[in-house]
Amino acid sequence: MANSTPGRGFETLTWDNGLHIIDQTLLPREHRVVPLADLDAVAEAIRSLRVRGAPAIGCAAAYGLCVAAWGSEATDVDSLRQELRAASKTLARTRPTAVNLFWALARMERVVEGEHGSVDDLREALLAQAHRIRDDDDAACREMGRLGAELVPEGAGVITHCNAGGLATSGYGTAVGVIRAAHEAGKAIHVYVDETRPLLQGSRLTAWEMKSLGIPATLSCDVAAATHLASGRVDLAVTGADRIAANGDVANKVGTLGLALLCRHFGVPFYVAAPVSTFDPSLASGKEIPIEERTADEVASLYGVATAPEPGEGFTIANPAFDVTPAELVTAIITERGILRPPYVEAIGGLLRGA
Ligand code: MRU
């Protein structure tokens, strides 16, 4: 079933008597909306990237606690609270890098620990908070798009890595939000989409979004980024982020660091678009960001067909899902509260103090 709301595009996740998501592992072959009936299904969906992208993971975790609350047979508030604390721990263990997951769970936990007259009151309060998290994300993405579009010149070539689009958020996108806002403003841009090995979020998801939105785009292998930059066709890069440390170091999909280095070499601005929920001021630098290591089979096979020898006898396979781009390579960070420029320690401190 395709799930679209006019004016808002597709719905990455919806609540309709329960949580439903677009199963992103099936795209672009199939656009299927699936229910996530219990907590284990939500945790599995996050772990296996059926729902992925930092803000969307946060939204899914928030609704995941609602799924746990609705599925509970608890008859008093304290028992439900106990179950929800355990559910929150389960969701927190799904993926380590995107801080939006922990940020959203913390917002939900404040509701869990609040005063509630009955289990139904607690359930309703949780659902209201999950809706707020989703709606705030949508508003933040649209504002990032509006602000970031100013950085995109008429006729620009724009390169992006992974998927920081509607599918990675509540529906509009962060980096893709900037791209689509520039397109909606009438600018004749052309997007270069990195395919994003090993799980192909660029080719399966970003290219699908570009085509659905009618934005002119070219897909190529990650290693072709250098060729595009060397040709002079690319005027700027914009990516999303999974976690930004207090000094402006940015964790994002593995390959982002290589793209940022290429941009520096070719004198092309490298922008990051991320909502305030992606900043982690508790970490002084990117060295402290936990980087998810995923299983070897994602690298060593394609759709079940082996593309590498079995590990063993001194041969190993590495699959870090993210890398860290040092702040010095980031031209600016586009947030819903404004565009940050170096020095980032001061800019991020001011942003998070609400200055
Ligand atoms: O492993 P994924 O697909 O969850 O990684 C997603 C990314 O790296 C995105 O660029 C990031 O989460 C920002 S999404 C707006």
C-alpha cells in the first residue's frame, strides 16, 4: 500500500491504531507500508534498517514506546512505567551512533516519569509526545530547507552521500530538504547521488526520492565522486549527520569523510544539514562518537550472492557504518535555528544555549 498525504509527500512512519512504516529495505523495488505490532518488531526494524536515518530512528523509537504501552497488560501506572523503562533500554541498544535515538527516548522517558492518573492517561501522553517529536522534526527539516536553499546557487551541481531525505526523517529530509527547497524555489540544480556502499541508501533511496520529486539527478558509484568534482560539475556538497560533537566534528554514513576531503581538495564547500536533536554537546570531539560496526555479510555479499571470500586465515572484513568528518572540513552546518560557521565550539555552544 502506498501511503501518501498531499503536500507532505510519503509518510516514513505513521500512527494509525498502531505504528506503520515504509519498509525501506524493499525500496525501490516495492513501496510497502508494514505494521510494527510489538516492541521486538520495532527494535528489529531499526536494527535492520527497515526504518533508518537519524531523525527517523528517533521518531521510530518514540512511537516504539507507544507500541510497548499499547501492548502492555499493566493495570496500574507503576507497573506500566517499569515495562516502559525496560522497553526504552531495548530500543537504546538497537543502533549506537545516531544520537537522535537517545534524544527521543529521553524526551519520552520524561513523560513516563511524569504524573498520570491511569494507564490510559500515560498512553495518551506518550502518543502526544511521539507526535510532537515527529511534527517538530518535520518543521525543523522545512526550516533547514528554507535556510539552506540560500546556499545553493542557481544552476548548481550538488553532490550528496547516503540518504538524508524524507525517508530518513519524518518526511521532508535534512540534506535532501535543502536540495528540494532549492528545487521548489525554481533553481535549476542537478544532484549527484553517491550510491553508498554497502547498503546502497544512495541508489535505493535518494535516487528514488529524486526521481519521485522530479529533481534532475545522476547516480554513480561512490568512487566516481572524485571524477565529478574534478570535472568542475559540482559546486557544493551537502550531507546529513548522525551525531555532531561539541567541536563540530560530524559522524555520518561511512564515505562522508572521503567526500569532505575531496571537496577540500577541489575547493568546493562541504555543508552538513542537521537538526538540533543531532548535536551531542556531552562529547568534546568526534573521537568519542561510538561508531556502529555492522556484520561482514553486508560487505561480502550482494543480495545473497558472495562477492568476497569467507573471512579466515588472516583475511578479515571491516564494516564500519559511519565515519567522522573533522570540523575543519565542514564549511557550515545548516540547522533549523540558523547556519553555523566556524569556530564551531562557540557557534554550537550558542545554538544549544538558545542564543
Ligand atoms: O545507516 P543509516 O542509513 O541509518 O545512515 C543514515 C545516514 O548516515 C544519514 O546521512 C544520517 O542519518 C542523516 S539522516 C537525515
